[in-house]
Amino acid sequence: MTSLKALLMVLFVGACSQTVVSYPSVCNSDKTCERNQNAKILNDLGHTEAATALVCEDHSVADLLGDKCTSR
């Protein structure tokens, strides 16, 4: 009976504890990184044209996307 009480206590304490994982911003004031994160958020919200326009500010991306960047 004592081992059952100990087991229940461990289960009770274990069920009450939580591990919170917090991720800091990975951009650290990097303008390119911030722009790309903002474009991803815009895309996730359904604003694909705004996201495309934002990433097209990077000339290397604009060269890759071609017409998609010039159609704004």
C-alpha cells in the first residue's frame, strides 16, 4: 500500500509540472531576416502578393522570381 501511495504521489507531482520552451528571436536585428519573417507571416495570413513584394526588395530574389517581381 505504501508503494502505491508513493507511485500516486509521483504521478500527481509529475502531472503538475510543465516545461516551457521559449525561443528568442533568431534575427537579432538582421534586416534581411526580419523581412523574410514578415513575408512568411504575410503569406501565412493569405497576403501572398504583399509577401512577394516584400521579398522582391532583395535583388537576388527579384532576379530569381523574374516576372513575379516586376508585376507589382
